[in-house]
Amino acid sequence: MEEGARLNLSRKVGICLGFTCLVLVLVAAVPKVRDGWPGGLSWLAHLAAGQSKEPPAQQPTVRLSNILPSWDIQSSSVASSQDARVEAQPTVASRGVMAASRPDGLNGVPTDKIIVMSEATRQRIGEIFTHGQSLGRNPGAMSKVGDSTMIWPPFLAVFDNPASYKLGAYAYLQATIERYAGSFARNSMAVVKGMHTWTEFDATWADQQQCKPGEGPLPCELRLHNPSVAIIRLGTNDAYQPVEFEAGLRRIIEFCMTNGVIPVLATKPDRLEGAENTINQIIYRLAASYQIPLWDYDLVAGTVPGKGLQEDKLHYLGGGTHDYTSPALSWGADSLQDLTALMMLEAVARQLQ
């Protein structure tokens, strides 16, 4: 009986000593984890294995809290057009020596209503760009993410053919054309007829010849082209599914941001879902919430007869002039689309200099 008591006491002492050691290890580890120790809790594994107290040096990780804002918007809520546009806080004041020579707006729409970038947005795109450079993103590559409205008329393709356009008063955009040369006429893996926001991650929608098994169109595009910026215009095919559209667009935005690609959201000119303009309201709101650039093409399209749409009121009319010295520019839907998209890219690139 006495021998049993001694054995029981010995076990209790051993447990206490073991618990004390564990507490000491955790106390030592907490500051490391708190201060952003590379590898986080893996430091404990190094101690347990009897290795060096400090794990091998690693590249500093980018915290998602520094890239993504807090989520405080319900996925099913839709702000009014006026409220959404106020949230975006357009303040895209021109900078640099070329500012004085820039035309202010198109067809009566001020530039800062078309190219919407708040001060917080400028800071955000700098953070995303820096993160992307640490991942090896190409600062001279741009990707397109969209549906058939980017296929015809060929979205931005004209700018890869110097003989096909004249910039005129928009000569300041030439540097942007040169920066992203080769991206304009390229066939993006993330542009597919009938595309939805959620099918950008569906491998059955991907190019089976160029994409990896199980890889969706958007991940495939970012892997193949390695862009630093992506213009995202979706929603026509999602008009009757706004909740799914928003969830999918959030996923696209966050995927781009965490992979070091600046997402640029674009509005659509059609009203397939009705006069309430639900899809564009979501786009306005998410651009403001995530503090990312907004290209409000819908405003410009509203200055063109029939919003520059074909008889189906979905697809864009082609055949407009890309001679931007011509008065015909004022009514060419594809001309205005390409020009204002290029203006958006220039505004983004200017923040990265």
C-alpha cells in the first residue's frame, strides 16, 4: 500500500513538471506568434523536434487584414444608385506634368465620374501592387475578365495595332499602351461567352488545352499571363441571380487581391434585370467596400443613342472610330468603351510610379 502511494505521488510530480514545461514553452511562443513570426505556431514544432529555436528565414507574409477591408455589408442588400456612387467618393484628380493637357471628361461626363478612385483606393492599389511584385507579377501585363461583351467588339484589341488608332488629345495615354503592349489583343482565358462570376472558378469552363486539370478560367489566366491588373466586367448573364453574382464577384475580387492582382470593376450598360439596375448597384457597392478602382462605363454609354447596344440590348455595337481626333468619337460605343478603359488603366498605372 505504501509502495503504491509512492508510485502515485511520483506520477503526479511528473505530470506537474510536464505541465510546467508546456506552460513555459507557450509563454515563450506567444510573443513570437503575436509579432508575426514567420511560420507562426510552427516554431513550437521546431522546439519539440529539438531543432534551433528559430526556424529558417522565410519571406514575410502579407496579412489579409492589410489587403481586405472589414466585411460589413450583407450579400443580399443593394444600395441605391445615388448612395452607391456617393460611397465611391470619386476624387481622381490628375497628377503630374501632363495633367493640364488631359481632356476633362467625355460627352459631358467628368473624368472623375468615369474613373472612380478615392484616396483610400489609391493606397489600396499600391499595397496590392507591392504584394504582387513580391510574388513576381508582371507590372506590364493586364488581364481581361468577362463574357461575350468583351469578345465582340474585341475589347481593347485595337491598341496592340499602332496603325489602327490615333490618340489626338489623348496622346498622354500612349505610355499606358506601351506599358501593357501585348495584353490588349490577347485572348484571355477568363473571357468566355456566357460567363458568370461563379463559373470563373469552374474547371468545366476553362480551356482544356491550356489550363490545368481542375483549374478554373480565372486561376488559369492569372497563371498563364501573370498580370498585375485585371479589368473585370461581368453581370449580363447574372442579371436574374444577384445574390449569386455578388458572392461570385466577391470571390473574384478577393482571389485577385490575395494573388497580387489589382482588380478593376466595370459597370455594364444593359438593363436586363430591369430599371432597378441591381447588378450595377452591387458593383458600385463592392468597389467602395473593397476600396478598388471603378470604371463606370455605364455613365458614358448613357450618352450614346441606345446606350451603344445592338437590337438585343445586351451586346455592344462595333464599327466605331478609333481615330480620337474625329467628331464621330462622341457616338461610337466601342470607341468610347476602349478609350475610357484605357483611361482607367492609365489612372491605375499613374499611382504605381
